Amino acid sequence: MTTKLPRYDVAVIGAGVNGAGIARDAALRGLRVIILDKNDMCSGTSAISSRLIHGGLRYLEYAEIPLVYESLHERRYLRRNAPHLVKPLRISIPIFAGARRGRLLIRLGMIAYDLLSYNKSLPHHDMLNSDEMRKVEPGLRQDGLRGAARYFDAQVAFAERLVLENLLAARSAGAEIKTYCEVHQIKSCHGRVDSLVYRDKSGKDHEIGADTIVNASGPWVDEVLKTAPRRTRRFVGGTKGSHIVVSPFAGAPNDAFYVEAAADGRPLFIIPWNGQYLIGTTDIRYDDTLDTIRASRAEVDYLVAETNRVFPQAKLSIADINFAYAGVRPLPFQEKGPESAITRRHIIKLNRDIAKGLISIIGGKLTTYRSLAEQTVDRLAKILLRKLPECRTRDTPLPGAFGVDRAREKILASGLTTEWGGERLLSIYGGRAAAIVEIAAAGAPLRDKIDLDGHYLAAEVVFVIREEFAVTLADIIFRRMMIGFDADQGRSLYDAIAACAAAELGWSKTELHEELRELRSYADSLRVAERVSS
Ligand SMILES: Cc1cc2nc3c(=O)[nH]c(=O)nc-3n(C[C@H](O)[C@H](O)[C@H](O)COP(=O)(O)OP(=O)(O)OC[C@H]3O[C@@H](n4cnc5c(N)ncnc54)[C@H](O)[C@@H]3O)c2cc1C
């Protein structure tokens, strides 16, 4: 065994939703935990999802009953433990003449969905005839409309914040968090994992000892396994999924829509999100580079065409897309068969053939990260031969869930921001928003507003740097303050935020310019019109 290295019971590779959930659960149960990500937290698949906390109605078609049951119950726990982040979402399924899924099948699915979530707090489904549906959603295509089913699921508008709050809870329970630290070697000793080597942002290598290692690197699972001393088979065979984001359009729906694509019969979502509409997704086998995935022209055309078909007044074109994002589902490798039939269940793979104590997480959903984490930490306890306390995450709120009403009073009483600005802070930081007005109370320049409308405080930028380990402008804008997903990608605030960050982090002028250049280049890469129109 390697000596004199900092040593941990568990090292988690990858700070997406699964890694963050595992780190939190393990730390809460008293294990010494470190979690590392080669980029910022939540910079992989967890940031490019449809942002639904859902049972997965579609999985009923593949008889994945246990997965739907588990997901529906996890939805309930998430609503209870993170009500500031996870909100109810009504979804309509229009029924058109000639569609693959007819009224009876949809009705049966709805009943099964209600039964599997018998003790939910959300309302049951209802069925509308075509006249009723026309009244509530006048922009919906009328031609061939037979009616609709409506049901409730939930939405996590900013999954980035869900991942972050898991990490904050992990840190409070003693876990160490290292972002921009890429693991490039896993070492073993006498057939057991022993240590790993990671490279930090400056290019320096560090080695840490670990009795167990959880490879929660999502689509990168096989790449990470290649850094271990022995070879193994392929585990992940991803499919690419893309979304486009557009501003409210003519005839846009009030509720979210779950529609069957005319082109291939796949279900896709049109979801009100962040003052815009999130439309997706595609599902295409993918074997290319994992680090910079962007929506292709064919995917964008497919999503635009399907939206225009269901909402004919929309008449969307590529020029109407504010931005798009894409990524890869880390699904279990399966050589043949339709993409949509690959199981969405997670697999907790013990890589004993490589080294005892090494575990890889394959698949999983945002919705079920908590139960996956519980099952993983139960396995770790067995490997470590430790009797750990029971898992507590089912009943433990995430940090921002505490003190929301008190925070609201404090923000209002401070008079520091507008009513809109205050509500925005609460919807992003929950009760933790109170700390932002505390920072602002220190006086200028922290209490200064950084926009003309007076919604945003300089103190918010400082808060996410001090309290939420943001280190780059993209971290601040796209994964903490969340303004990167506004229709203009928050561009009007880039210079002001950069100035606050430079003062807090002591950036030189050159560093500031380089940060701004990288931020703009990242934001540009998500824009569609310039990239795919040729
Ligand atoms: C298009 C699409 C839509 C989806 N929609 C939904 C949905 O609506 N609801 C739902 O519940 N689920 C949804 N999912 C599924 C869900 O988003 C993913 O399964 C989940 O986010 C996977 O999380 P993860 O933590 O395993 O992986 P990731 O989020 O990818 O995290 C892995 C992390 O590992 C890091 N990493 C990689 N290599 C290294 C290394 N060598 N060293 C250190 N760090 C490393 C990466 O930087 C990354 O941050 C969707 C998935 C896709 C693709």
C-alpha cells in the first residue's frame, strides 16, 4: 500500500449528478470522500438533459416497470427535498388520427403512471376531447386532432444547481471537491485499487490514496477505465441527444407537450423553460469525440420541422433558435437494436477484473441519481467491510431548501434588488440567497447593481466565487448564476460580471481578456444559426 499520500475511503471521478449524489451520500455516512472533475462540476451529460424529473412514461412501452416505479418515487423525494429547484410541470399528449400511439394505449399508459405513483402529491391525469383541447391550447394543430391526455411530472429548470447543491451538502459533510482536475491514472496494489493520479489546471500532477474508486464519469467511463492497470471490455455505448431553445412563438403552448414525431415516431418534448421553449431530443448512436458535442444540422432541422408540424403558426426557422445544446447518454453498450430500446436503468458495475474496490456507474437518469447513490454507497460499505449508518438522503433536504421564506423577507427588507431580482435569487439559490444580501451589506462595490434595470447585484458574483467554487466566467454565467441560458445568453452582463470576478480573483488585465474571450467563444459555440446554416 502506498504510504504518505493523502488517503480517502472513496475517490469519486466525475462531478455530474451521479458523482455528486454519491459523494454526498458517502460523506453523510461518515466516509472520507474526495470528488474530482476534469472540468467544472456539471459540465457533462447532466447539463444537457431535458431537465425533467420524471417517471419516464415512454419506458412503459418497454415494460421497464421497476424503473418507472423507482423514478416516480424519486420524483416525490426530490419535490420534498428540493422544492426550490424541482417544480411540478403539466404535460399534454395530443392524440392525432393515424398516430402510432392511439387513445386507448395512451389512456392505459396514463392509468399505469398514476397507479405506479399512488401516493404522489401531484394531481392524477385527465383526458380531453378535441373541442376541450382546442380551447386550452388554440395553437395546437387542429387537423386530425382527436383529443389529448394531460398529466403531471416535474421539471428541474437548472440541473446544474441540483448537482451543485449535492456537492455543497457533500462538502458540509466533510468531502473534498476538486474541479478542473483530470484523473489520468488509476493504480492498484495486490489486486486492489490503491491510488489515483490527477492533473490540475496548471498541469501539475498529484497522487492521492483511495481504498475505493467510483468511476462516475458518465460517457467517459470507458476512457477512465483505460487509465487503470488492466484492460476490460467496453461498457458504454452512448446515443447523442440534442435540444434547441427558442423564444415564445406564435401559437406556443401553455403547458409542456409530449408529441410523437412524424418522421420516426419517436416521442419528443416541447417544454416551457426559462422564459423560452426547450425542444428535444434526438437519439442517435454516437461513437465520436466526447468533449465538444454540438447539435448537427440534421438534428436541428428535425426538431424545427416537428415543432412547426404540431404548432403550425410557429413557422420556426434556424434563425429563430436562441441556442442549442447536445451530449451523449451514457447507456449500457449494446451493439444492435433500436436506440430507444436500450435500457435507461443504471448498472453499478464492480470492476473486479481490473482491481477490487473499483466501481463504474453506467447509465442512470437525473431523476434517479439519489437512489443510485444510495445503492452505490451500500456496495462501498461491503467492499470496505464497514458497517455504515443508514442512508439519510431520502429525508434530508438539500441546502437551498432551508429558510426560503426568511430569505425572501430579508431580500425584500434590504431593498437592494427589484422584486423580480429577489424572486430570481430565490429560484436559483433557495434560502441560501440570504447570504448574497449579507455580502452586499458590506457596502460598495458589493451592493452595486451590475445591470441597468437593477436586478443583479455584484454580491452575487462574489457569492458564487466564495461559496460555490466557481473559478471561470463560464462557471459563473452558465453553471451558477444561470444567465447563460437566457435568450441572449446573458451577453449584456459579461463585461460587468468579468470586472467583479477579476476584482475578487485578482485577475490581471491579460487574464481578464482571456477569460472573456473563452466565455464568448463558448457562448458562440452554442448558437446555431452561424454554425449550421451553411
Ligand atoms: C439528451 C438527454 C436528455 C436527458 N434527459 C433527461 C431527463 O429529462 N431526465 C432525466 O432524469 N435524465 C435525463 N437524461 C439522463 C441524464 O442526464 C444522465 O444520465 C445523467 O446526467 C448522467 O450523469 P452522470 O453524472 O453519470 O454523467 P455526467 O453528467 O456526464 O458527469 C460525468 C463527469 O465526469 C467528468 N469526467 C470525465 N472524465 C473524467 C476524468 N478523467 N477525470 C475527472 N472527471 C472526469 C466529466 O467532466 C463530467 O462532468 C438525459 C440525457 C440526455 C443525453
